[in-house]
Amino acid sequence: MANHSTPKLFISYSWTSPAHEQWVITLATELRESGVDVILDKWDLKEGHDANAFMEKMAVDPAIKKVAMICDRVYAEKADGRRGGVGTETQIISAEVYAKQDQTKFVAVLPERDESGKPLLPTYYKSRVYIDLSSPELYGRNFEQLLRWAFDKPLHLKPDIGAPPSFLQAEGAPSLATTAHYRRALDAIRESRTYCSGAVKEYFETLSQNFERFRIVKDDEEFDEKVIRSIDQFTPYRNEAVDVFIALAQYRNTEESWEAIHRLFENLLPYLDRPESVTQYQDWDWDNLRFIVHELFLYAVAVLLRRECFPAVAHLLRHHYYVATNARRGQDAMVSFSEFRQHLTSLEHRNTRLKLHRSSLHADLLNNRSTHSAISFAQIMEADFVLFLRDCLDYLRVGDSQNWWPMTLVYSQRHYGPFEVFARSQSARYFERTKVLFDVTSKQDFLSLAEAFKSNKLHIPRWDFHSFNPFDLLAYNKLATLP
């Protein structure tokens, strides 16, 4: 039985053929069975009633909140020619559609299309949204859309307006002009466009070339405040880059993609040092850029680990990065991934200036900022630990220096047990996949780390009274012990 919440809906249609009339009756029946009070001439027009008067009343009756126009070929022709009952209804409905601002009362429903696949709609309705039930597949998919329209319960509700993000509230927030390139690259990756490689390259090049816009101009304001604000302002661009990393990992996990990511970070290397034109500076003058690049690299590795793109991670860690001549190095150089981890003096200064008493303000920032991304802080920590182990192993192999300091592991006391990639590596088959991360041939190759840590050839980070045991996070004793 109908009640106050039951929508009342009139169906306007043409008596085209017995088959079409049966299609309309079936639709009306399914709507009634779904809680809609359908008014249909087959049920509600009694003998002796005036058919035209009935249809006119239904179209304008204030109790009827919804009118569904079943637009087949004959209906569209009669509506445009103003012929028959449909023509009479059209004169009323078209006036209602044009005159009323709230046009949610009327909707066209397609039971068929023309020979070229175009919708059969009356001229007055051609620019408006319709519901397509023109094939069994579309009927099954879009019947819910018709129901939602009848009940005024759209699938996608407009969200409430929240507070503007903090990075937009700051005056003079720089723009990297990447958004159009980002959207094109993301579509190209997901849809396997022929121009995908070029779109990704174009996005990464725009991102790296415009990084200069985030260089801080010093004034009387505390410099560490500027660093924090700049990092915050970069958030939407970080999230764009992470979306592209995820899409590449999911849809285009190829060596070409790995090289594109590698080249992006190679192009970001110059921002970790002073520009050649600058002769007077403090070492912290580009700390915001150092943080941003370090965070991006952590996210890239975390995304690839999450998607189990282990050869891609190995590519980023195994292949060095070219950096052009600059004042600090004095010559062309190839540097390892550890270059992306830099000490930030400005954050130390901030910790002292504000008496924050934090073990690592850098880690705190990474932790807090992860809540606004698709990657969890646990995954960031896992990436940081993988980079730490790889850097340690590389140091023992080539005798350069231990450079990767995993500051996020100041939070490792909150992480119980090994990281996921190592927990899964208890399976010998899984370990065969993950060992490429470290360029090892067996679990025994990690034993060199234990001796190096014991002799202080390698150092484990310590913050105040807290540290971590690499072999616990590695779950060394359980590696490759299961099938």
C-alpha cells in the first residue's frame, strides 16, 4: 500500500505496438514491485473515461511527482508533430520543462535507439539527460538509475563543503602547472593510449622543470616557518605524482616506466644543492626542496613495494643518477639513490627554537603528511627500511659510505613484527622474488650486515633511548623457511 514516502509516477508512452505496450507494462510492474506508485493508462484509465483528459490531468497533477516519458520512435514523432494523445501531453510537458527551474519531475526513458545508435528523443528534450534501457544489458544496469530518480535518491550525493586546505590558504602558493599534464598522463596509462610514454614523460618533465618555483625567497620571517609552509603547499603535487606512480605500477609495470621514474628523480637532483648562480647562502636555504624530493622518493619506492614491483624498485636502487656539474661537486658525477636523503638543519633549528623536544621533526612531518595520501605511514616505514638495508649492503660491497638514515624508524617501536614484504618472504618462492631488492643470492648474504653492525663498521640509528633491531624487522630467522 502506498504511503507518504512512496513516489507517485505517471508513465507517458505511445501505443506503438502490442510488443511495445507489453514492454511498458513490464517496466511499470517492476517499478511498482520496487515501491513506486505507478499510474498507467492500462490500469487506471477506465471504460468511458476520456483518454486525452486523463493524460492531461496526469501530466499536471501536483500529486504526481514524477513523469517518465517512454521515448520510442513513434513517441518522438508524435511529440514533434503534436499528434494524438502524445502530442497533447507534449504541449503540456514541454511547457513544464521549459518553464520550471526544477526539472527533476520529467525524464525520458529509452526503450530503443535509431539505426545509427542515436537516442530517439523529442526535439524539446534533446539536450537533457535521459535513462537508457534500450538493451537487456543497459536495462539491468540502468534500472537502478530510474529507481533512484523516482525516489530522489541519487547515487552520487554532493558532499558538504569543507575547510580550504592549509596549503591554499597561504598567500603566494606557487603553481607547478602540472594538473593538465597529470590528468592526460593518468588517462593515457589507465586506457593504454598510444601516446602513453610521451604523456608520462611530459608530466614528469613539467614537474621537474617547474620545481624552481618552490625555491624559498628569504625575508624577515623565521626561515623554518617558510620551510614548513612550502612543504605543505607542495602536498597536491605530491599526491598527483603518487597517483601516477600507482597507475604505472598497476597498469604499466615495464622497464620503460621504471626508467621514466628514474629520470624524474635524476632531474630533481640539482634542487638538493645551491644553484650555480648563488654564491652567498646557508646550507638550509633549500631544505624544503630536500624534504620534498626525499618524500617523493620514499613514496615511489613504497608504491612499487606495495604493488610487488620488485624489479622496478631494484632498478631505482641499482642504477646511479647523473648529476650535472655544480659548485658542491665540482665535476660531473653519478650518485646513488642515497643522495635523496639529506640532513635538514632547518628542522633541527625549529625543534630547538620552539622547544618541541622531538626525536625527529623530519619523521613527524612524514608521519603527519601520510594521512593525506594513498600510502600509509607503515608502508613509508617499510620503504625506508628497505632503502636502509640496501644502502648498508652497497656500502659493504663498494666501500663508499653509509648514507641512508631511515628517520621514519623512530616510530618502529609502534610496528610489531617484521614489515610485510619480509613477513611474506618466509615463503621461499616469495623470497626468490624479493631478493632482487638487495641484489643477494640467498638469505646468508645478510649475515655480513650482522658482523658489520657488531664491529661498528655500520651504524644503526638511535634516537634518545630508542633504536631498532634490523634482523627483527627483517625476520631473518624465518626468511625462506616455508614453501
